[in-house]
Amino acid sequence: MTRRPGFPARLPGGPVPPAQPARKAPAAVAAPRAAVPSGLGLDSHAVRARMVEKIAAQGVADARVLAAMNAVERHRFVDSALVNQAYEDTSLPIGLGQTISKPSVVARMIELLLAAPAGAGGRLGRVLEVGTGCGYQAAVLSQVAFEVYTIERLRGLHERARENLRPFRLRNVHLLFGDGMAGFAQGAPYAGIIAAAGGEAVPPAWTDQLADGGRIVAPMVMPQGRQALVVIEKSAGRLARTILEGVHFVPLKSGIA
């Protein structure tokens, strides 16, 4: 059995966090609830509930996903100048040429992730997110998975996500600074891998690190040049790919910056 890394997790050559004793993940724990920091802006309960209603009307039916979207305050992850647009179904700039995805797209991708055999009837085990961005999707994933490893190649966004997530005290979210195309082998195998950037192919490292019965949900560039959402499922060591609807994400890139 592969030994899990100590926490907080880090990549070789990445910033070294303060040393903490390793701890074992419990076999079953209550779903983590995001702490509600005080004095950080608007009271978003009603407007967030309306956002979730619209997401449900668009076809997202998994109660776990809807509850997670309702639990995480999206306005805490966007610039103050854009806070009034936080609960609209639109992507918003977060700096360095990147965006926070539409709420409906976040919900759709997480629902697809949970539809894997590994997520049947409960929460996923360990999930890898490629492209932390501002940290919003990682916070949503924390509500439906026991553990979330999220990796960001842009140092500025990695630090921003850390600041955004700090008040929520999500003990099951582990931030990594590094090349997401390489995945994070120390945390594998993963019940699910979700990507917030699209390339012409899914990196082999991701399929290697995917557990049997798990899924990869990612945008991919199709031969005609447009992106589509792709689901890759591993079963008995074999991979099956399903191409779904068109999407628009930033390009998948290697290296760090």
C-alpha cells in the first residue's frame, strides 16, 4: 500500500511549509463545513440560494453537488469590484489571465466526477484538482470528497488561493505549487481528477494516477480546435472516453511561473 505524504503536502522544489506531524485520514468523517468568517462583506445566503436554484434548473440534479454549491460563498473568491456579479452564472477574471469558472460549469463537472463508481452513494475519497485558480472549486470539492489535493502552476494564484481559503479552515484541502500536468504522484491513486484548463490530450500522468473505478473530468481541445468536456473512466485498467458538450477554458500549460 502506498504511504500517504505528510501534511501539508508539497512538491519537490516547492515552498516548504512549517513542519507538522503526519496524520491518518479517518475511514469516515462528517462532511466538512466551511467556517463562516465574519466581517468579510455581503450576506449572500438568499442570492446564493437563487444561484443554486438556477443551476438545478439547468439540469444538475445531484443533491450533494447542490448542497456544496450552496455551502461555499463565491463572493469571497472574487475581487471586491466584481462582488455584485459573484452569483451570476458567468466566469470572472481573477488575475494573471485566468478566470473563475461559471458556477454551472463547476457544478456540472463535479457532478460528473461524483457519477463515477468510486463516488457511488457517498463522498469521493481523494481528489486531485489541476488548476487551483482562486480556490473556489477546491472549496466546493472539499464538501464532497474526503481529501482534495489542488495544484497551481502560477505562484501568484497559488498564494491568492491560500489567502482566500485560509479563513475557511478546510483541513481536507491541500494546496500545491507545481506543474499540474505531472499530477501529484505522492497522493495517488485518486478517485477523481478534475482540471480547470484544456489541452489537446490528457497527460499520461493523470491516467496513471487515477484509481480503478475513478474518473477524470477535463476540457480537451478537439480536432476542429474547439474545446469539449471529456470524461475518462478507468475500469479494470482500461480507459473509456466520453466527449460531452463544448466548453471554454484557459489552455493547459506545463511548467511553473
